[in-house]
Amino acid sequence: MRHILIILSLFLFSLTIISCSEKEESSTTPTTSSGLYVAVGYTGTILTSTDGTTWTSRTSGTSNNLWAHSSGNGVSIIVGDNGTILTSTDATTWTSRTSGTTSKWIDAPIYKNSTFMTIGQDGVILTSTDGTTWTSRTSGTSNDFYDVTYGNSTFVAVGDSGQIFTSSDGTSWDNRTSGTTNDLTGVDYGNSTFVAVGMNGTILTSADGITWTSRTSGTTVGFTGFDYGNSIFVAVGFSGLISTSTDGSTWTSRTSGTSIQLTGVDYKE
């Protein structure tokens, strides 16, 4: 569902994500003067910039749509349609890697707990220790995954029909009861709390990723983007929706000044 929404919302804007690539262990590391911005998009587009002003096109070697970028342990990762995985040590020269799937989109790459991970269509979960060799993991579902996070020594992946799966090692996964059938489009960990958001104003919280509690969002509008930063959870969605929370339990609607769908939000120090 979220993947379809992103495709529709990006019809007029072909770049799907901009992130700052650094040789650190997480995609959430702060931007520094030695960092490099990486933008990815339709038909294999990759652009890089040192200052966000001047951009250089890079050769991706693929015509597949690219959905997301992350970095960790000195390696940048880009993922996209038809199982596309590209890696680079300088975010300039890119090498195609074998994902093991050629017919499914993959999204939301992360590097946590010394593990690269990406999730996607039909319950796909792929992991790698080096970004080069990837292993398919059995998730136990054929529903799409839309996001994954790590916290409290636990990976949490969310997706279609309220599905939540957890893993301590990224290899073996357990299905958890979310209490909702609404699609879950985003998940993050902060303030010792997992928070998942989704369609129809759905917000769920958990301390351990296992037991989940429904929270009142104050809206029935769908959330399509989510992030935690600067001690604040921020969820965005249809009709310019922005809601914020410091603890994941109590939420406040904010004025965005637009009625256009917001598809993503990110915090960089």
C-alpha cells in the first residue's frame, strides 16, 4: 500500500529519497562536512552532492526504479524494483549485487546490530553482513513489508494488514499480534519505545516489540511517513497531516500549511 502511494505521489517528482551517506554504522548518523548527499529515483537515477546545492549524476547500471538509500560500516546501499541492490564504498561508483529475487521491489534498507537488512514485497526479508552477499530469510508471510527498525536488541518489521514481525538476530522471525488490520506504513524506536503508524490514523506502541497497544491519534487520515529524532516522533500523511509526540502515546496535530499528501519525513542533526 505505501509503495503504491509513493509511486502516485512521486508522479511529478522522480527522486524518491535524499539521504546523507557517511562511513558510519547507521543511516541516522549526523551530517558532517565529509558527508555526501545521495538522491535516488526512477529509472536508475542516482545523484550526489557535497552541499545539497550542486548535484552530479552517477552511473547506476540499472534502469529499475530505485527506492531508498542507507549506509553503514563504510558501505552505501541502494535498493529498488526487481530485487535491485547496489553498493558503493564512496557513494560515487556503484556495483550491482545479487539479491536472490528478480521480481519483487525491496525498500527501507538499514544497518543495525552489524547487519544490513532490507524488506519488501511479498514478505521479502534480506540480510547481509557485508552488503555484498545477501541471504533471504523466511518471514512466514506473503504480505508486503513497508518498514523495519531496530531497538532494544530487536528488529521490528511492519506492513500489510497490520502485520508485525520481530527478530533478535534478523534470521528467525516471529509474528506478533498488532490488534489492527490496517496497513502499517512506518515503524521506529525512540525513548525506549517502538512506535508503528499506518492507515486510518493507526498508531501502536510497544516497549519490547512483542506486546502492542493502540493509541489515539486524533485522526482517521492515513499516515505514510514516520521518523524519530531530537526526542520527538513525527508522523506525516494524507492531506498535509503532521502529528507529533514525545512519548509515542499522546499525539498532537500540527499545522502543515498544505493539503498535499506528505510521503516522508526524516531528521538529520
